[in-house]
Amino acid sequence: MRLVRLAQQPSRVAEDVRAALASLGRGSNVVGGVALIGASPVEGRPVEAVVVMPKGVLIVIGVDLPDPALKLEAPLGGPWKADGWPLVHGDTSINPATDALSLSAACTHKIADVAPGAGPIGTIIAVGPYVETVDQPAADLAGSVRVLYPTATTMLAATVSLATAPRPRSVQQARDLIAALAPDAPPMPEEMLLGEGFSAYSDDEPTVIRENPLVAIAPTVPVQHPGKGKRPAKPAAPPVPPAKPAPPVQQAAPAKPVPPARQTPPPAAAPAPAEPAPNSTRQSKTVKWLPVAAIGLLIVLLVAAISVASGGDDTASTQTPPPPTPATSPPPPSSSAVENIQFTSRASAADQKCASHAYGDVQSSLQQTSCSTVKRASFVSSIDGRAAAVTIAVVEFPNTEQASAFKAIADNPGGGGILDLATETNQWQGEVPVFEGAAYQSSLDGKSVRLIQVVWLPGPSTPDDPGLVRGAKAALELPVNG
């Protein structure tokens, strides 16, 4: 990520924001893009940064807290608490982020106006001077706003989860957007923007569409057709028809020259015998080609017979596999049944960025004790005839002691959890579930901890709902493939 400093940032936490963005490094190896530090999408109201990324735009706004805090409870629509003490900001504000959210909405409208179709636009509320853990409700985490203390880890997690366009914007689109948001920004060469992950072409001109037909045709069509076109020419089929005019050979009989002898014409008639000479040569050439044509015809027939025979073998070989297919037709892996409850997969993935996919105390724990792997999966289920959404996380650790300590933190009510994969990657079909009031289950299996949340689709849901609890217990047995 490349930083372009335009103006002084308005908050005290601005230095931490700039340091966190700089820690992401240059280029697209981690997170690519251009961070416009101190930009003012809305005239006269600068923000900490506007980050133009290949797959989205982030608006970073700083909020200064009165004092450092170990734990900040930060619901977007309710009062905030720092270490259990309520935080107020002004007379009419619900929480310290009220003004920041208003500015974010204005910036979002401005970006949508100057760059229609700019892709996902997310907001990061950066709080400081220092907060060890930020607890944000699951319903807020499913949206496009993140509240965090800016570190390299939290900023990376936010950029990955908020910039989720299916295709990167082009270099020209990035230039136009940067020019609209920061007219004073220096021009950026194409090589630099390409290195930050922007595409050389816009979505309207994908190179694949223009290249694929040539790639597909080149290795097959030109090689086959010339060979087939030349094969009929080998037997010299066209010369064979001229061989039928062999009757002119009869002119070579001595009966024809006799009439001129009777009439005793002038010697000019002598050229007539000269014509048979070329005809005779033609005949000799034709006679020479006839065996060659016959041999060529035999070769063609032999090749055709072999190809027909091999084709029959191929068809026979292709017909032999069907008998085993009934034995290899199990139910598709995307659907599983446990305790008479059917689960249909929506998304599954695995990686080692455990803290990036967590929130609350669970995220803090994973930042201090990294896991080996986190496998996540999202399912749709039908429980008692009602649709439900299921999110599963299987966190694996190097040893059982770390796994047991992590499970104790995750089981603590309000202690955070693991973000739902399908929500994070926009793979839900239809309404997106909100995992607030979810039924919760967990299990410890050696070095791995499994966390389950189940909610009705649509809600509302309660943690003690009998149907949801039954679905959560059944999900403990579901296979999760990363």
C-alpha cells in the first residue's frame, strides 16, 4: 500500500492510523492500494485517510477517547462503555462515533457521485489513544463499519473483510477516483498502480475475452485442416478424370492417315500426326499415375478401416465406465444430514490468519497465542420446518493447553467469536443472517476447538431456543473441509 500525505490529520490517533497503513508495505503482496492521508472528500471536513484499493474504498475516521482502555464496548447504535464506564460525546450524540458516522455517510455519497460503481465502500472508526480490545456486536460486524484500535493486524483484517469486489478496478479507474477525491495528489505512473494490484484493463475490456479465442483455436484447427486438405491431393484424384479421354489413343491407328493419302492433299496435313504425340505423352503420364492413385486409395481405405476399428474400441472403452458409476454416486459433499437435520453448505475455507477473522476477547487471545489453522464453514439448515443459518469455526493449536485456554475465553458470554465466512465473503443467497442471539455450542477435541452459532433465517433468535440448540448440537458432528 502506498501512502500519499495531503494534509494534517485531525485526530490524535491519526499517527497510529498512518503507522498501521504504512506497516502493510508497498505493493500488493499484503494489501495493495493508495492511501490518501488527510483527504477531504467532503469540502472542509478532512478525514484520517481515504484508501483506494483494487477491490474497494475505505474511509478511515479517527475518534479520540478521553483515556486509554483495556476493553471498549462499541455498538454503532448504542452507548459505548470503556472498562464498564459509559462514554458520552456531546449533548445529543449517542456515542463518540455519531459525528464520525455522519461524516462517513457524507463521504460515501460523494464517492458514489464522482465514481459510480466504485465498488464496496467501507468505514473504519479508529479509536485511541489506546484500546486493547474492541467488542463490536455481531450485527454491526456483518455491516460495512469496523471500530478498532489501528494496528497492523486489525487494519489488515478490516481491509480484507471490507474490500470484497469480485474484480479489481483498472489503473484508469483508480486515477480518475484519486483525482476526484484529491485533486492535489501527484500523478501516479501506471507501473506503480499495477504494482499495487490495479488491473491494466477495465471490466469493460477484459483481456481474457480477446485472447481466449486465439489461444483455443491456434493449437488445434490450423494443424488438423491443412493435413486433411492435402490427403485427398496425394492420390492425384483430379488427374484421374483426364485419363478417361483415352479414346484419343485410337487416333494413333494407321486408318486415320490413309484418307489423306487418297486425297493427296498438300503436305500441310502432316502436322495432324504431330498432335497425337502430346496425347500419347499425356496417356503415358496418366498410366504412370494410375498405380500411384490406386495405392493411395488403398492407403486411405486402410487408414479409414483402422480408424473405424479404433473408434469402435474407444466407444467400447467409454461405455465400460458406466457400470461402476452407480457405486460412486454418494450424496454431494455440499449436503450432510446429522440427527435428521439436513445441512447445505454455503461456504468453506481455511487459512492461518486466525486473529483477522475474530473479534472481541477471542481476537485478543489469538493475537497473543496464534493458532495453527482456522477452518470456517457456513451452512443453511431446516430445523422443525424452519430455515436456519449455521456458522462453524474449527481453530487448531500447537498443543492441548492452548486449545483449552482458548475454549474457556470463547465460552465466556460476550467474549467475542469468529466471523461468519459466508457473511465475510458475500456468499449468502438472499437475506444475510445476523448472528445476534444465536444458540452457541463448543467442543474440544485434542488440539482443536469447534465453535458453533445457529440463528433463525430470518430472525429473531434467542440462545435458549430449543430448535436452535438442537441444531447447534447436531452441527458439532458436521465435517468441515477447509
